[in-house]
Amino acid sequence: MKRILTTRLIRDVAASVLMLSSNLMFAQSASPTLHRIQPLSLEQVRVNDQFWSPKLKVWDSKTVYDVFDKLEGKYEPDRKDLIDEKAKLGRTRNAFLNFDWVAQGKKNTGEHDGPPWYDGLVYETIRGAADLLVEYPDPKLEQKIDGYIDRIAAAQAADPDGYINTYTTLVKPNQRWGTNGGDDKWQHDIYNAGMLIEAAVHYYKATGKTKLLDVATTFSNYIYQQIGPAPKANVIPGHGGPEEAILKLYWLFRDEPALKAKMSVPVNENHYYTMARFWIENRGNYGEKDGSHARKSDESYNQDHMSVFKQKTIEGHAVRATLLATGVAATALENKDERYVETANNYWDNMIGKRMFITGGEGAIADGERFGANHFLPESAYLESCAAIGAAFFSQRMNELEADGKYIDELERVLYNNLLSSVSLDGSHYFYENPLVATDHKRWAWHSCPCCPPMLLKMVSAMPGFIYAYDKDAVYVNLFIGSEATIDRKDSKVHIRQMTQYPWKGESIIEVDPSASKAFTVKVRIPGWAHSLENPFGLYRSQVSEPVSLKVNGKAIAVHIQNGYASLHRTWKKGDRIELSLPIQPRVITPNDSIQTIKGKVALAAGPIVYGFEGVDNPELTTYALPVDTSLQLTYKPGLLNGVNVITGKATDKSSKAVTFTAIPFYTFGNRGVYPYKVWLPKQ
């Protein structure tokens, strides 16, 4: 497939944003509107997609085993720090040894394999694997996880309180929760607890098994006894994430009250909801100085510099911040508290409008893995994989809270760019950082802090549930992924089937098949980039020249967009068919003038995918500039990088001589060896 677009880079792109196609209207709500919609459960969706299904198969059959095996120490170090560690220990580190040592009654030994958050990485991988089991049942994988759960449960059984955090038990037993001179930012007591809770909820939903849920509930009960308003300990998570996790435990027991009878410990789900709110609302509240309920401030690094309800910007460690923000948005779904809604919007608007990188990456600064200042978006930024994935989870929750398609636009930006870049095409090598320019950026088999592979598994396994959503009046098509789903409405069922070659082509067919003819609305997301709205706040700008088109049963429908969706209201009957066409054509992206670090540069994209230039295709890459007038060709290459669209055109080298360039999807960098690469090129 080839398409040619002639682009004048010098045109005022800001003005062009306002030039919309004749059959396209765009309306954006003036203020956030609380409008909860419900994503589907994994059981309701099956994916059969040309782009995603092969990847999901690799992640299910290879990556999840790869991560578990490497957590067990089954890896050959390919980084100097791990090579040195193996030489010192005489073996590779093994996360499960920590559970075994604790189960044996060991305490205060000063010996712990891996970083303090290794427990949490085990739990996160179990969560991702559990969700994959829903889509791809695998008795071998389930048996493997059951064996891990036995070892986790044995470690908990060794403590009379039901407490479990192997690092603290083995190294700092008198400093639980980071008290008595400890530091939960390092110990990760509460973060690990949250990941245990989340793993237990997801594994129960996937398998119906309650052993891990017993462990998590026992620990949650102990947490509630120990942490909270005076005279309990004034402790918040050293790392965001447990807020949403314990809320999921509340939802589980609230929605399945009969489950309580199957548990080996008492359950009061309201305690878990109380804990989630305390961990959010107590940030910035340090108690009376030198009092029994006092604690040390963790400052903005841990989003503890002031009450969350006073925070207007997203600050600090980018992973901690995005996961806290996800918890704030999730809790707003439950309590509809205006303070929570406003805080979630403050975080999201600042993150997307002033601090997001073109690939969906977050976190400009390596020191502290932090967000930078507004509009500080250097090409060499840190961009930890986990931070982008945290931002994607946050955006999904915001869509659930406000039913606005702009949130799915940013979820999609992460999915097709920064998330996919974090894992190699073979499913066993990874990126921790994802800078937009590099000379020798190499994928690794394992890392001293291998937090990104479990986060990857959590997102890709959850993704099928984000394709569709619904409320009492409408069905929402959020992602263009070949799939089938059955939605239970109050008076009927609706079967949805989607067929697409997205992201390489823009055409999608959506079959709507209600159990009986009914009047309702189908809302189809129209991505912002598809109508020249690259970013909802003007952080980046682009223009497409072809219109979006919609047909229902072959008849053209005018495209009116409100809150990111085209609404199709009619009496739907069996066999009805929606045809959507999005302009998958090369487009030039320019940054807002406030971004000094990339001023005068441009990037390329087509559909949801951001492109870049790798040295293997572009030998003189360091000298390239993109001319004012250029022709861009989009061509599908089935034999390249598992099949991708590439963009080709003419650049100029240091002698102003025209040279042919090849741009490939950003996510494919580093799969053919280690070469220099760039995303942004100077505009000539």
C-alpha cells in the first residue's frame, strides 16, 4: 500500500488546527462532566486482531514465562551490575528465595535477594498472568502460579500478625511501614502489599481460587488495624498504587458478598475503602510535630508536599505519581467527591497538556525519575516504561469517570508507542528508559530493577477490557482492535464484532447485533489526530488532509464529534453494520513554541503510531534535516519487523544534498541491533 502526502512544513500549523473538513464538526466540553461508563470484564471480550493477536500470543506463551523464570533467577546476566553480582554471590538473584527464607523463620539476617520491591514484582507478574489466563487458558501456567502462591502463603504463615514483606522482615524487622527511622519509599512495605492485594483479586477472578485472596485479606486486615487516624500509625504508601489496589478488594467483596463465607478470615469491605481514602487524603498531613501521630514528609517525590486536593500539577517520581493519580480517579468513581474529580483533572490536564512526550512517555528527569517542569521535554529524557504505562492506566480511569474520548486518545498513544517500545519483538528483551534520541540504547534480558516487564504484562493483559464500554444509554467503541464482545444491557444483550487492519489501515467495520431491535446510541471514538487535534491542549500540532467518514449499512453519516465520540442513535437490529474510515496518512507534528528543547524540529506519525529514524536505515542520520517541501510515502513492508508501515521521503544531509530517508515505528527501535536513532529532526 502506498499513499503520498505533500506537506509544507513552514505553514502555520496552529492556524490549520481550526481548518476542519466540511463534514466534520468538533465540540469540546467547557468543563469536566462526571459521567461514569463501565468498561467490559475480560470474560466479555475476545480479541482476534491482525496487529495485537500475534503480540498477545508472544506475551502469553513466552514473555510471562520469561519474567517468572528470571524472577526465579533463571537468566544469564547481560549487564555489568548483574554480572558482578553473580560473581559475588556465585549465582543469580532469586525473588522466591526471599519467601522461602521468611517461611523458614529467618529474620533480621541482612540478606535479601534483589531490591525491596522484588515481592511486588512477583505479585504484579501474577496479576498480569491471571488476566492472560482469562483470554488464553493455560493449565501449565496456572499450576506454576499455584506453586508460587504456596510459597507466598508459607511466608505469611510464619508471622503471627499475617504481615508479609520479605525485605523488611529479613533486613529491617523493627521498621515496618518505614517507621522507627525506616523509609517506606525504599522498603516498599505498602506498595508490595498493594500489589499482593491486586494480584489476589485478579487471580480469584480468573480462576475462582481463594488461597492468595486469603493471604491478601489477612494482610489487609492487619494494615487496617495498624494504619490510620490516631492512635494508629500515620503512614501513607512510599510508592503510589496501593490506593487503587485496596479499592479493588473493597469492590470485590461488596459486589460478591457470598464470597465472604469462603474466606478463612473475617471480611469488612468498608475497612478497605476507608484505607484507600486515608492513603489519598492524608498526603500532606504530617501530624503534630514530635507527636505520636507525626511522620516525616516525603515531599513532592512521593506527592506528599501538600494535600492532594491542593495539588494543581503532577509532580515527583513519575511512576508513583501516575499510579496515585489512577487511584484518585478510581476512588472518584466510587464516591463522586468533587475534590477527587478536580484533583484527577488537575493531574491529567497538567500531565497531558504540559509534560507529555510525543510517544506518550512521562518523566523527563533521570534524577529521581521525575516529571520535569512544564514544557521541559528534552529528546534525551528518561521516560521510564512504567511511567507511561501508569499514565495509560490513569487515562483509562478518566475515560471511565467522564466518558470523554480524549482520555482514550492518550491511552492509545501509549499503547502503540511507549508501551510497545518497552518489549522486544521476540518478547524476551526490554527497555527501562525510552528516550527519543540515543546512540547506543541496548535492550536488556534482565535488569537490577526489572519493574517494567511486570508492568507491561499488567497493561497488555488488561487491554481487551478497554476496547468497549457502556452506560444505560450507549455502547462505546474506544479502541480499534479486531474483537467480539457481548454487552449485557438492562433490557437486552448487544453483540459487537469489530474487524480492522488498524493501525496500518484506517478502515474498521463494526457489526452491531442486539438480541432484539432496540433504540440506543453507539458512540464511536474519533481520535484527535484524525481531525487535526494532535493534543487537546495544543502541546503538539498536526494536520491531516483527508476526512473521517462514517457509514451505517452503507449510507454515509455526517460526522459530528462531541467529547471525542461520534454518536449514532437509531433503532439497532441484527446485522447492522458501521463502517469507519480514519485518515492513516503520514503527518508532520510540530511542538508548541513553549517547548524550547525541540523548537524548530518536527516529527512524523501516521495513525496512532509515532515514527523515528534508525541508523541502520539512515547512515548519515546525525546530519539529516527535513526540507520545507517534501513528499512522504507510506508503504507496508510485510517482511520488516514483523510487518510494519514505513514512511519514506527526502531529507537533506550536511551538504544540503537530498537523501532518501526511511522512518519506522518508534516501538520497533532496537530490534535489529544497536544503532543511533532520532524521533525529532530539524526543519530546514
